Amino acid sequence: MSNKKYKIFSTKNKNIIQNAIEKIKTTENQTILLSIAVFTSAIMFFQSNWAEILIPQL
């Protein structure tokens, strides 16, 4: 019985992942995801030690 639950669970996850990949393929969603990625990486850069080294103090 636990095997059936596991198979249903893995099938659901597979469908969710496939739907997510299909949604990412649209141009509007790609633009949104790219802007989120750039914004997140900029925040991570400014919080890191490299920002202190590469950007001179004013």
C-alpha cells in the first residue's frame, strides 16, 4: 500500500515539474524570472565581501 502512495506522489510531482517547465518556456514568464534572478544576485553580491573589495568606499 505504501508503494501505491509513493507512485501516486511521484507522478504528481512529475506533473507539477512538467507544468512548471512549460510555464517557464513562455516569454513573459522568462522575463519575470530573469529579473528576479538578477535582483537576487545583486542583493547577494552587495551582502558579500566582494562588494566591499570591488566597490570603493565613498
